[in-house]
Amino acid sequence: MCASYGLDPRFSDQQLIDEADDDLMEGIRAWARRNAGEAVRPTGRLLRNLNPVLVPADSGPALEEAWWGFLIDGRPSRFPSINTRSERLQERPGGLRTRALVPATRWFEMQKPSKTWHEFGRDGALFGMAAVTQRGRTEDGTWYTCYSIVMQPAPERLAGIHDRMPVLIPPGFAADWLSGEPTRELMDEALLASADATGAVQAAAMTAAP
């Protein structure tokens, strides 16, 4: 599972989505600077670390700060919701009804049984992780877009570290991911589109937890 990730403001100017403009990219950088290199962690009842995501809008992709994990009846869900399996979305494409793209420059996983942390990334490049979304409210009645990162089986070369990894969405498929019809075919196409980006992922062991 992906339980933390990073967003370094020094990322290259590689576009996250073909339709991205300078204001959108600068908005991502500004949030990353405010986060000061801290690992991004799931939002909780007492942890309001709202994170940047791209969501569809009438005028094109829009940047929004969203809640990582689902809110149910005013509280964080009691079931695991920070990640969603791609296989589940293939079987139940209704879960694809609304979606987002999560900008990141790396993510972190623990290798078991050694409990060694590993960092995964693409040499500092910005990439987008697929996510599904739904609206949720907190106990005080405030509504947020909530997101869950879509996970796929890791390729053989990475599976010895961790058996799952995020579905990485390349810029040319990002608009389709955000606005395409919520069908099994969309999830299938996202996995195919993710293959090249997945092949470029590098992994490195870390001396301490992120």
C-alpha cells in the first residue's frame, strides 16, 4: 500500500497533464514549498494536511486541496480507504465515477520482514498517481473532496520490495483519466498507459523512515 509520498518543489518542468498551464504548475510548486519537504501522509481526524490534486473542471484540469482517505458520516472511514486496488475497480467500475490525479515526485514503502524503507521515484521528475474521489464532510459540517490512490500489482523487479505500487498516469492519458467514462475499459487503458512510466521507476533503500 502507499501510505506516504513526497512532492519536491524542485521537480522538472515536465508536464503532469498535457493541458496544464503555468499557473497550475506553480500552484503545485507553491504547495510543495509550504510543505517544506515533509512526507505527505493520510489526512486524519486531527491531521488536516490537505494535499494538492488535479480534478476535472469545465475550463480544464483544476488544482484543489483534498483529503487523503474517505470521510463517512463526518469521520474518517473505519475501512481502509487511502488506497484502492485496480482489480476492484475493474470488477466494480462504479467506483470510477469521479477521479483525480495526485502529483508526486516519490512514494515510500516498507520492505518486510527487514522493515527497511524504500523510496520510489523517477529521478526527481514529477508524475501523476491515479486516484478515485468522493465528497465527504467532517464533524463540523465542512465538505471536502476525498481521494484514494489506485494501486496495481508491482512489476517483478520491484515486487521483492513491495507487491503493490500506484498506477502512474502519463501526461498524454491524464485528461482521459480525469474525464473519461467510468467503465472497466478506462481502468484497463490506464493500466496499459501506466506501463512505460512504471518501467522508469527507480528504488533506493533509506536509512530512516520518511
